[in-house]
Amino acid sequence: MLNPPFGRPRRRAVRRWLCRAAALLSLSAVVLQSTAIELPGALASRAAPASAPATLSIDDWRLRLAQAREAHDRLMALPAGSGPLLADRQLASTRRLALMTAQLEAAQETAADAPHAVAAPAPPPRLDGPGPYSVKEVDALRDQLDDLRAQGSALRSSLGSLEADLRAAIEARGNADAALNLQRDRASRPLGGDDPVLREAQTELASMRAQIAGLEVLEADRARQRAQARLAALDEPTAQLAREVQRVRARQSLDAAALKLELEALEAEHRTIATERTRLEERIARRSAAGNDQGADRRREIEALQGTVTALRELQTLLRRQATLWRSRHDLLQPNPPADARRALAPSVKGALDQLAAEQRSVADRQALLRIELRTAAAEPGAAQRLPDALQGQMAALLRLEEALRRSVVLLGRTRDDVALIDGPATEQDWPDRTLSAIGDGLRALWQKELFSATETTVVDGQRVTLDYGVTVGKSIGLLVMLALGYVLAGALARLLAHQLERRLKVSAQFARVLRRWISSILMIAVVLVVLRLARIPLTAFAFLGGALAIGVGFGTQNIIKNLISGVIILLERKIHVGDVVTVGGMSGTVVAVDFRASTVRGFDGIDAIVPNSQLLENQISNWSGGGPSVRRIVSVGVAYGCDVRRAAELVARCASEHHSILQVPAPEVLLHDFGSDALVLRLLYWTRLGGDRGGPTVDSDLRFAIEQALREAGIAIAFPQRDVHLDLAGPVQVEMVEPARQAQQAPPAPV
């Protein structure tokens, strides 16, 4: 039977990693939330105090401005070179004065109930009556809607830039405050040889820069709030106008008179362009027949004029295509539009839009090249004015062509929308395109859907500056992908470091494995913090984990954190190593692993015991190999009364000294332990090495065999079996059985 690709060991490893990651994330979130740690390089995430300072009033700003102006006048009155860092201090003072003036104006606007003076857009127009409505009127509404949407898009882009500026200003303010504190600390502990005037100037400059950084935060926040106010003011008019356009779009009409006016306007523009083109061609002919007196300049001028003629020719072609499109639109907007016209126009609109997009890119490239040529011509000394004039004429023609292309794109897009509104997809091929487009729009909306948002608050001069961070579905998926990549890289780096430690520092393989796990976990914490930083997700985004969840996590992870900290203590104290022989809870074995939550002890019978790390610290543990690899063992034997006890002791000692697994330093020792009821008890104390070729129980058995044979050959009887219970201070509690003795006749003791 084949093993599955995702077998039990792999599933166990995945579960172990997931539990480890969950524990680390929970611990990090709880600790960071409870201690309010600010990460280096991250945005200053300062929770608002219980009683935040009140916002400065107009009088406060006026007082500050007066003090700043007085200090500025005093600095500006000093002659050049009269003090250290004078130029830097004067520049900083000028900047501070300008920012304080702006803040005073902002405070006055706030007092006048106009903190964000935004001109309200005019109310959206409406078309009265049930319709039908003229295409020109509907297009005018569409133009206004496009303008409002363009303004909103520009404001959103500007708002993103302003938020980035605000984040940078907050970070700069944190750096400036840190620099000021450092400078004050240096000034309070002057070193020998320091110039007190220089220290005072450096402290003053650092203080002004810190004030400037705080004022720049307020200025950036004010600019952002203005942009937000303007964007909010556009929301309702844009929505109303969109609803109005949606209402009247299905009721628009293009009669013959309106079509005639459009075609006449296009024809008039066409004739004007034809006249300009004829004049340019005549000018080119005259310049070509003028001779070679001007050389390269004349050729470049002719090329510029020819480029203008080409742009005008393209513009005429575009006007003819617009006229054709207006005729098709007239046919489609009739009460009973021809079905053939709808089917013929709908599939061709997409191709026409693609062609127009390609032409727009071509025109943009030609404009870029023409700007370079204009700068080159203007930089040439002694150049004639005719060449720049010709180039300017070509640029004007390209700008007209660009505007005509934009109008054609708008006209085609509106025609496409009108066709879809009247008849839906015209062909079977349109259905997959529209389905894919709808699916793409849905996926894009899902990708950008905001799951939750986090707010960071910074207090500057009594004013709260808040930054909102939205956590979207796309950002979360990207976060998971980056975490997976970081996990792979952290594991590879941890394995490499552990291998280098094992190879260069000659650490044991078991200890290297423990270090690899700890290094991998530390790297994963760093990966989590870096990924959150790259994804611009602040740690305050996990503030919702507080409260009840934090209490639940605290109770749920109490034992986990307890064992985790115990593992750290075990690793640092090094009282128990991997490979030590220990006795825990009545079980003896070898420590094979010290993990985060528990350690693994492999018994002498081959069975692994999972022991929580906290038990290794709280309970009494016997570490046989803690002081070294040697251990003392005891073998007891009882001999009959009346025998030669010293001879028996010599035989027992000789048996011990002849065994190759018994250490000779310290030498084995035989003691007369006790006068038993049935025997004289001898105790053999010897030392052996753990992890040798023969274990302790095997050595004990070898000694008993040898002692029995030696005593039997010497005629010394072993007494009746007895149970000998004793406690060895150097080892575990032993309960040993004295070897069974053969019944032997003993001579009665001699009379005293």
C-alpha cells in the first residue's frame, strides 16, 4: 500500500508549526498590547492618555507666534559668524515662524466654523418631463458626471500622497524628539573640553527642529483633512448626477435636425483643417524651393511642417469617423432601430476602442519626442526662429489630435453603453466577454473589500492626528503569501545556522536541533513583524483581540506560556542537557529533546515520555549525568556467620577489579554493611561510566555471577535470601534482592 503524499508525520509537523505560530502570535499580540511597545522604524503608535491635553486656542497660538517672532528677530539681528550654527538656527526659526502663522490661520478658520472652506459644487441639473430627451442634453449631463468623477479620482490620488506625507511627518517628528532628548542628555552630562556655547546652540537647534516636525505634522494633517472634505463634498452630487444620467439615458433620442447640426459642425471643422493643411503644403513647397542657404535648419523646419500636415490629415480622418459614428448612433436611437445595425455596430465598438487607444499612445510618444526636439532647438545658439515656430505648430496640431481622440473615445464609449442598454450583447461572442468582465469586476471588488480598519492616534500640541489603515482581502492574502515565503526562508536559514554551529563549534547534534528550533521561532517572529510593516498593517490592527479575547487567550495559553518560559529557563541554565540520563516521576531514561512546551525522555525500555517543561523546574529531578558521565552502583551479598569475612571481602573486591566496565579510579570498595539476622551483609560500591558498552544492570549481573563462583570455590557460604532496602545518595533508591544461598552446615560459634 502506497503512503499518501501528505502522511501522518507531515500532518503532525504542520499541526505542530500551526500551534507554535498561534502561540507566538497570541503571545506577541498580548504582550505588545499590554506593554504598548513601539517598534523601531515603525510609525509612532501612541495611545491617547486618559486625559489628553486640550487643543490650543487662538490666544495660545498668538502667544506662541509672538514668542517665536521675538526669538526670530533676535536671531536675525545677530551678525554673521557671531555664534555657532547661526545660519542653521536662523533657517529653522524662519521655517518655524511660517508654520506657526499657518496654524494660527487654521485656528481662526476653526473658530469661524469653517475649518475646511470647500466651495460646494452646484446642484446637479435635471431634465424635466417624461422624455424623450435630446442627446445633446444627455451628453451634457454625462460630461458633468465625467468631470465630477475625474475630480474625485484626482482627489483620491492626492489623498493617498497626503497620507504618505503625514506618515513621513509623524516618523520625522519621532526622530526629531529622539534627537532632542539625546542632545539634552548630552548637555546635562558635559564632557571635558566641551564648549558650553556650542552645546547650548545645538540644544536650541534640536528644540526648534522638534517644534518644526510637530508643526509639519499638523500642517500635513490639515492638508489631508481639506482633501477629505473636498472629496466628501463631491460624493453626494456625483451620486445624484449618476442617478439622473441613468434615468434619462434610456429615454434619449437623436432626431434628424440634431444629427444635421452635428454633421454640419464636423464638416465645418473639416473644412477649416483642410484650409490649414493647404497653407502648410504651400509653405513647404516654398521652403523646399528656397535653396540650400540655411542647410540643416531648413530641412528640420520642413520636417516639422510635414509632421504638422500629417497630424492634420489624421485629424480629418478622425472627424470623418466621428461623422459615421453619429449616423450610426442616430439609427440606433430611433424608436424601432434596425436589428442589423445593432448587431453590426456592437461588436465593432471594442475594436475601434482598441485602435483609438493605440493611436493615443502613438500621439503621446510623438509629443514626448517633439518636446525633446523643442528643448534642443531652444538651446542651440544662433538658431533661427522659424524652426521653433514650426515645432510649436506641430505640437499644437498634436494637441488638437489628442483632444479629438479623447472625444472619439468618449463618443464610442457612450455609444457602446447605449447599445448595451437597448439590446444587450449583440452577438454570442459578447456574452463571454461581458461575463468575464463582470467576474473580473466582482473579483476586483472582493480583492479591495475592507475587512476592518485600524486607527493610530498621535497627539501634537493638544491636537489629535489620526491615521486609518484599512486591512483588505487582497492585503490579507498577500500577507499570508509573504508569511509562507518567510516561513520557508526562516526554516532554511535556521537549518544553515544550526549546521554551521554543529560543524564549526562542535556542538552536539541534539543541541544543534534545539537551537535550530529556537532560531526558527525567533526568525518567524521577525518575519511576522517585517511582513506587517511591509503590508502597512500596524500592530494596533490587532487591538480587537483585546478585552474578552485577551482574557480568553490568557487563560487558554497559561500552561503553554508557562511551559514555554520554563523551556527558555532550561535552555539558559543548562541544568538539563540533551543526552542526560534522568529520573522523572519514577521513570529513568535519556533526554532526547527539549522543545517549546515539553521535553522528551526516552526510557531504557525504549518508550518515550513527554514531560512538560514546568515539571522539570518545579519537581525534584535526579540527573545521573549532571555532574559527569560516571555513576556509582551498589551490589549487596550476605555471607554466613562464622566464615572468613575479610577473605570474602577480598574476593568480592577482586571480582570488581577484574571487570573491564568498572572504573579503577575511584577504586571499588567493599564495606561490612550490617550484622543481619541471618547473614553478614557486605556492600560492594563501584563506579562505572554511563553510556558504556555494558549498562549498569548488566554489570551488576556480571558481578553477581563472578561473586557467587568465587565464594563457592573458596568454600564461603552465601546466607539465606534477604531483601536489602537502602538509599544511595549518589543514585536512585534501590531495592535489591540478595542472591539465594545454598543451605550449608555451619559450625557452632566457639565459646567465648
